[in-house]
Amino acid sequence: MIKVEEEAERVRDAMLPLCEPLHDAFTTAEAERRARLPMLDLPIYKWLHTHTIRGLAHFELSTKKLGPWSLYGNHGMNGELWLTDNNYRIRILHGLSDEQVPPPGTNGERRAFYANIPLIQQGPLWGPPNDRLLVLWRIAPKTGAPSFRVVRTIGAWKFGSKEKTDLDFALPKTAEDLATLQFIPTDDDLELQIPAEEGGVEDAGGISG
């Protein structure tokens, strides 16, 4: 039987080629937005800021080498931003906050996208991975630096309720940093940890039920 931490690590490994391209694309998108459309910093235009960054980032990603990953879906449909490597599908969404994961709502297709088989149930009998992941992005207001959070959902929930996820970690800026992340099982959960410089571990997020 495949250990749950091995299943988590294959998700980590699949994300390696996207660290630099995502950070570069969204950094460039925000820099261009600030130079051309500074008025989008006003709260009344928050929605347009989100759409503008997503559109500019889509263009930037279309010019980059993404390894096995490629853009797919219909970006003309409300600016949706999707990636696939034919094993995984990623939906890139604007995060509502640093803590919150957007619920799927009532749309049937979105609810199906959120309904991954829990990692603890994964194994060889399921065949090649077909995970559906969320990548939640946010832009720091002062610096313009983007941050990303990778979330694997295992069901639907309502707004304000506890999200149903079994994998949740910050995406580092480089593949080298991501490769050092380790999934270490505990009695209650599965935590994502980075080895510290002096042999200890530094908590970097985790897997929540």
C-alpha cells in the first residue's frame, strides 16, 4: 500500500516546474498593472484589479516554458486560468484571504472539481493520478509580490464553514526550495515541514482534514 506521505510528495514533485514561472508571471503582471493602471489600487476597482492581473499573468505564462505543464481551458470565459500536465489539473484562483479557501458554491462542475479522492485512500488500484488542485494567489499591497498556496480539496463546503482539504502548502519561489519540503505524518495529521539549517525542522504549513 502506498503511504500517504508518498502521495503528498508526488503532488509536490508535480508542482516543481511551476514555482519560478508562476512567481515571475504574476510579479511581471502586477508591475505592469501598477505602471499603467495605478487607479486599480482603489478599493472600488478591486474586482478589476483581480481580472487585470489574471489576464496579464495568462499572457506571461503563454510565453514561458512550463515543463510538462500548459495552459488550457477558455480564458475568454470570465478570465479563467487553468493549467494541466495531463495528470493534474490546476485552477488558479484569487485567494479571499491568507487563511480562507474559496468554497465551490452550487455549480455542479466546480463541486466535482473539488471532489478528489482523499490521499489516504489513494493507491495503485486507482491508476495514474488525476488530481484537481487549486492554486490560490494573492498580491502584497505594499510590495506587489505575489504569493501562492496549493490546496487539494476533497469535497464541498459552504462559505464560512471549515474547508474540506487534505493538502495545503505555500508554493516557494524556486523549485529548489520546494524540493526540500517534506511531508511528515503525525498522530493527528500530516504536516509539511522544511529541514532547518541546523538539523531541526521548520513548520511550513500542513495537511488538514
